[in-house]
Amino acid sequence: MGLKLYNLSDSPPCLTVRMALKYLGLEYDIVDVDFMKGEQFSEEYLKKNPQGEVPVLDDNGFLLSESVAIIQYLADKYKVDDTFYPTVAEQRAVINHRLAFHMSTYYKAIVNYVILPACYAYPKNEADLKKLEHAVGIFNTYMERQGGRYAAGSNITIADLPLILGTVCLEIISFDLSKYERVQNWYENFKTSHADLWEYGKICLDELSEFVKNPPDFSHLNHPLHPTDRSILDSNSPSAPADGPAADTPTPVAD
């Protein structure tokens, strides 16, 4: 059977997994999930992932969701070197920390300020922008303190992948990274030093840019969590939940 990835083409989490598959030299089949038709909430799909999200990896019948869990699994099972996801406890702990930071803080802030307003009937607001700036500042501090060219040290690791795809979302909205020198240098270095992996960053940049400029109409969907009717947007419209959705909130581009 081989590897099969249930996918949405412009999804940063899906593209994170595709980056990992590329680095590991793995072949796989893509099954595109039609979010406009609500296929992610179909009975058949919910058997694969009760969260109704992408990506989902099918490895010869072993099903796994959550992009971070997937890249951890792939790097462990299909190991190609000692640096991408090292087994040395301290090195792995730093990588796992960056992944946890991405899910709890960095991508969460990006979802609230960039993704949710593009997908659903949420306005952008200053509170979410401040949280986003705070998250990028924390990431910059981590990189200043550790040194090295990458998110978790001197070598590219699985931690770089989701953080890169999240940062693509910042480029899409012309977020000013110049105030965060270490993050900016890391991001630009990745583009030039890993052109083969950046191919997936470029896909995200191109496709998601269009998505943000021309938000799709999901008003026909009975979404279990998010308001989809943009006609309700006014000065009293709801913002994203105060704590923000987790990175695994079932949006078209988040897992």
C-alpha cells in the first residue's frame, strides 16, 4: 500500500508533512480532501480522523493525524541521519520544545490573526495582533539565546518545518520581520539553503496568498465550531476565542 497523505494543497500543516517526506526521500500518494464540500466532516473521513482535519497519514493501514505527531513518527521510523530528529535526550528535548511552542503559541497566534479571519466570520483585531507580535518576539529570543542558524540549533531539524510554514503566513500579510532579526535571518536562510524543501513553502506562499486576498465562502457549511456567514461581520462581531483555537482547530489550513 505504501504511504498515503490526506491533504489540502495550501495547508501549512499538510505542507509541513510534505517537507518532511521530501527530506526523508519518501514516496507517497496524495488524497485531496475537498473542504468546500465539507468532505472533512463526512462519515467516511471522520473514521480516519474524528477531528475532521488534515493532514492524515496512512502508513499501510496505520492512521495518524496531527502534523507534528506525523513528522515525529516519520523521522523516527524512516530515519536518514542523526541530526533531523536526534535521539540524544537534550537535543531532542529542545526540538520537542520548539514543536510545543509552535503549537501552543506561534501557530496559534498565526491562526487567530491570519487564518481564522480568512476562513470564517471573524474580524481581525489589535488584541490578536499583539499576541502574534509577542509570539514572534519569544521565538526571536529563543534563537538569540541558543545561537545557531536553525530553530533548534546548528542543524536543520523537524522543528524548522512547521515554524517555517507558519512564518510563510506572516510573509503573506507583509508582517514586518525586520524587528525580529534572528527570525528574519533564519527564514531567509532556509529559503536559499534548502531550495528543495522551500518548494513547499513557495506553494504555501502562492496559494495561501490568493486564499487570503479572496476568502472563500463557507457559509453553506454547518461548521461545528466557527461562524461562516460573513454578513454578520460588524462592530459587534465575535473575535476568535479569548484563548484562541488550538493549532488543531478544524480550519481549512490548520492541524
